[in-house]
Amino acid sequence: MRSFETGQTVVRRDVHLSGRVWSEHALRVVADTSEALVAACPPGAETRWPALYVKARADGDRAVRTEAFDAMASGFWELAGAVWQGTELLLWKPPAAWFSVNAFYTVGGLRNWYVNFERPTVRTGDGFDTFDLAVDLVVDPDLTSWQWKDEDEYAHVRRLGIVTDTEHQAVDAARDQALAMLEQRSGPFADAASWSAWRWNPAWPAPSLPRPTAAGQRVAPTGG
């Protein structure tokens, strides 16, 4: 498995089972070890999202997100350029895990932890591929309470067949793993104080995407 250098720009891509790119997000590498890839971005980092996602965020209308999932199921969608807004992001992604642990920061410090359930990492020449599986776990900054998020969207993508039965079983197992990490204070939760104190390195410019991606472009399979 290739390693990335600290400060290097990498691209996180969500790649649909069809091989089509669903989204792209420019990040900078904080650390890359056998345990996990740690990457981050500030507001202003370049992204490309499904156009309906961008519209949903601009309009504050979650119903448009449902339309985006319907477009995904149909196999036809457009990507739109956007930038990361509102928070600094620090992401911890073990290579074989069906989730990543994310921390979001505002001017007041750590806002919350966020466990994003997604496919295991496939390394690429300029970053890594995964695929967001809709359901999430939101954890308070002090780790004392948590709640599930987007269960309704997860049920919808299950009905659409976007999340397969095999993936659903993997997500169920990953839910248990994430909750065990939280209870046992393992993974990034073992060093919660350092994570709480982290902030974006101001010497690093906001990362940019290296090239435009055509709407729904297929990508060639790559090794892990």
C-alpha cells in the first residue's frame, strides 16, 4: 500500500458500485500509518458534489437530498463544484473499516465527533476511494452521549438497492465496532484531548482538486 506524505493533498472520492464518481473532496494528509490515514481540511477546500446535494444545502431542503438518492439509483447525475464550508474537518480512516471517525471544529473548538459509515478504503494515485452509506453516528465533544443520524435516508437507500444486503450486514457490524471504540475509548477516542486541541495548520493553503471530473465519470479499478 502506498503511503502519503504529511501535508500532501489527497482526494477522497465516493465511487458508486457502477464505478461512477459520486463526489470528490480535497484534503491534506496529517498522518499516514498502518493504523489509519488521518487527513484534514479547512473551509474553502474544493469539493465536487452531486448537483442536487449542492441545491439541497443551498435551499436548506432535505427533500432534495432524497431526489439525489433517486438519481443515484437511476445511474444518472451531475457533479457541481463547491467548497467545504463552516468547519475545519479532521478525518481518521482505517483501511479495512466500514467507517471513518471525523471531528468538526468551529471557532469555539471541537463541535462534535461524527462516525461516517462507508466502504473500506481503496488507495488511488491521488488519494483514496470509498462510498458513503448514508447512516451516521453523532457524538458529543466530551464523548458522553451520542445519537444516530439519517436513519430515514439509510432506509431509503436500502429500499432503492443502493446499499446491498451484504453491505447492510457490514454496516451493522461496523455500528457495533464504532460503539465499542467509543465505550472503550480506543482509536482516536483514546487520545480525545489531543483531538480536541487540534486545529488546522494555517501554513497550509486550503487543498484544491487536481482536475475536473466529468459528471458520473467511471473510474478504473485500482489496487488497495
